[in-house]
Amino acid sequence: MKIPPSVKETSQERVLIKKRALSASQYQKNVIQYAQSKANDYYQQAVSEKESIYQTAYQQGYNDGAKQLLADFIESLNNSEIALQKRLSQSAEQLETLLVKLFSDPRIKDIVADYFLHQQENPCNINLHLPADMQPFLKEQHSGIQVQTNTSSTTIALEVDNKICYFSPSIAAKNTLPQIFSVANRCQIIEKRKKAYQALITLLNIHRGEHDSISK
């Protein structure tokens, strides 16, 4: 026959059960709080990483965009330089043609021939090679010189003691052209700009490499 528990035993069991229940409840609360705390930490970490990712993506996008813009600038300068050189070449040809016509003018040739003769102290040992249409005038002005007919209708040559001074409208035009139509400075400016843009691209690449190293 089973003996019923006493009142004391029953009370002790109830206390133990309640204590265990309270302990379990507290444990549950602790677990929940810990889980909530870790979840919050993970959330904050995710938010921080998201901002970092966004910032990195933004910076990389900015760098890539800046590099592309600079590359476009360089390409534009290259195209501009090609177009400029083409236009300058055409203009130089036109100007050279005009200069040849200018130096072929009979009045210019008279001035050149007269200048040649006045540079000589002793006109006795001089041979002057002239186009046929210039000979009568020079013979009148300088009777002591020997005038030879030049095969060219445009050139003048002064021969003194086996030394020759030579004038040609085409050569004079070529020598004069660079002084009138100098483009070196313009080309140097374009080249300096291209180098500056390329230097900026290099700096952006270096900056991106340093940023990637820090991110890793």
C-alpha cells in the first residue's frame, strides 16, 4: 500500500519545482537577451559594412569616372593635335606659295642684287649671275662688274673669289616661313596638357591601389 507524501515533502517538492521553473525562465530570458544582443551587433556590423561598401563603390566609381574623363580629354587633345597639324600644314603651304611670289617680284630681286653688290669692297673681281630681264638695269648701275646670264629666271648668284652668295625665292620663302608661322609653342602646350592628364590618371590608379590594400 502506497503511503501518501506528507505535507512537508509536498511543500519541498513545490519549492524545488518552482525554483527550477524560475531558473528555466531566467535562463530563457538570458538566452533571449544574448540572442538579441548578438543580433543587434550583427545588424550594426552589417550596416557599417554596407556603408563601407557603398563608400568604396562610390569612390571606385568616382575614380573610374574621373579616369575615363581624363582619357577622353587626352583623346580629344590627340584629335585636336592631328586636326591642328593638318590645318597648319595646309596654311603653311599657302603661306609659302605667297612668300615665293613675293620674293619673285622684280623689285625684290633688284633690292637683293643691289645689296649683294654693296657688300663688296672691290667690285672688280665680281661675277653676278642674273636673270636676263635684270641685266640692263644692273649694268647701268654697276658698270665695273661682270654680269652673267642665269639659266633660272628667278635666282640671283654673286660669285666673289670662288665664293658664292645665292638668292632663290623658294629658299628665301622656306627660311622666312618658320619666323612668321611658328607653331612650336602651341604644340608644346598640347603636349604638356596631355602629360598633365596622364599624370592625374596615374595618381588615381595609385590612390585606388592604396584604398584596395586598406580594404583588404
